[in-house]
Amino acid sequence: MRYGFVTFYSDQVARFAAGAGFDALEAFVDPGTSLDLNKLSDADIAHVTEDLGDLGIKLATISCNPIHLDGDPARRAENNAYFKKAIRACRKFGTDIVVTNAFADKCKTPCENLPAYKEVFAEYARMAEGEGVRIAIENCPHWVGYPTSAGNMAFSPEMWEAMFDAVPAKEIGLEFDPSHLVWQGIDYIRALKEFSDRVVAFHAKDTEILKEERYKYGIIGKQIGRETDWDAGWYRFRIPGFGEINWKAIYNALYEIAYTGPIIIEHEDPVFGGDRSENGIDPGPRTEMGLRLGLAYLRELELL
């Protein structure tokens, strides 16, 4: 297995990854990032992959996250066109996996978004098949608390079933992240096994349940004094090994389903200085410590 972490790409991050023992990265290619596809030439992409190769690293996945089902037709068309650009560019980065979230129209429920999902992602699937690319949808809900709205549709087994029924193509799968299933009360081992044929990539992130805080806020989450949109108050994401997840059981399941794809740490652990990955990885000493600890923990489990 290859081990990496989610990040904005930079030479500094790549050098840290190599020095820390990682052999892969999941890099954002959204507009405004260092790998903005509207600005990169094929030569630029080749330069990035060559630099990574010199360090013994490859891009295991690229991550592109527009609002695919935007309620505004013009913005939706623009976003869809950009994601198609990511599909076409994917193999140039040395990978066949493009990661995304099924971001939807927030004025509609996930169920109401399904017809648009079918239209948009069926087209993506056809293009991905032609390019030899797989699309891995992460299962983070991208909403917290009250009121709720449709962030990423792909947050539960119910929605996965509906989405795979709508677009059966095997080019559409999951970037499976157990951390989001923990706080939703979903059996992550069962889900991993039941959807094994759709697991294209794996996010290694843990979740710590704060039981005293859950008494105060309930599962709906904090309503007063929230510091960010993600501040539910009763759980927090952690580096693998520092939360509730049974990682030995995870690895047993990964071996059972014969998973050979990348294991990507998504560092959002506040104890180790992890900013949310949408804002990039702060390569400070605490963040580096968290990534090193997570990698050491996972590599030890691989040998069990």
C-alpha cells in the first residue's frame, strides 16, 4: 500500500513527505490552488511529477471539488466543465484516481438532488471510462448542526445505494473515510465490506467522541458560540490511533476485501495543529508531528 496525506502541493510539502517516509500525496487541483488546471500546461504537470519522482513520491490521487449540482445553471456549467478538465488531466499527474465530493444544490434535499446527480455524474462516468480514470467520492457530509442542507450527498449507505443505482458505472466509487461514519453512528466495518467493490481510495482519519460535550449539545451540535461551521462541539477529528476507530479491524477488513489502493491521512486533528484540509496543510512542527505519528501507527498495523 502507498501512504500519503491530503495537501495543497508545494515543493516544501513534497520534501517533508519524502523525509517523513511517505510515498504518496493527495493534492488539490481546484481553481486558485498551486495546481490550478486553468493555469498549468502539460509541461508544468510533467515537471511536478518528475520532481515528485525524484523524491520517491507519486500523486496517488488528485482532488477536485466544485459544486457539481450548483443551483445556478451558469455556475453549474462552469463547475462541470472544470471537473471534466480534471478527468482529462488525471493521468498526466501519474494517477488514475480523481477525488471529489458530490456537492449539491443546498436549496434541495439530497433526494431532490438525485435527478441532477444522475445527469451530471453519468456524463462524468462516460468521460472517465474513455480516459481510464476512476472517480472517488468522499463520504464527508459537509454540514454540521442546525439547520442542515445538502452539502455532499454521499454521506451514508442509503445515499451510496441511491447514487450507485442512479449511475451504475464502476468508474464512480468511494474515497472511504470511516471518521465521518463514527459520529453518524454508522457501522464503518460493515459499510467497508458491503461497498468493497466501490472503494477506490481510503482516507485515514479518526474521530474522538467527547461524551460530556455530547450531553450538552446533543448530536445536532453546538448552536451558540460556534467557532467555525465545523464546530459541532461533541466530536473532533484525530490522527489515526487517537480516536474511537478500531484500526486493527479496519486493516483486517481491507485485507479481506483485497484492497490495494492508497491510504491517505487527512490531517484535521486540532491537537497536532491540523487545519482543515481545504485550507491546506500548515507544515509547522506540530502538524508534521501528527503526520509522522499517523504514518508510524498505520505502517505498524500493516504488519499485523
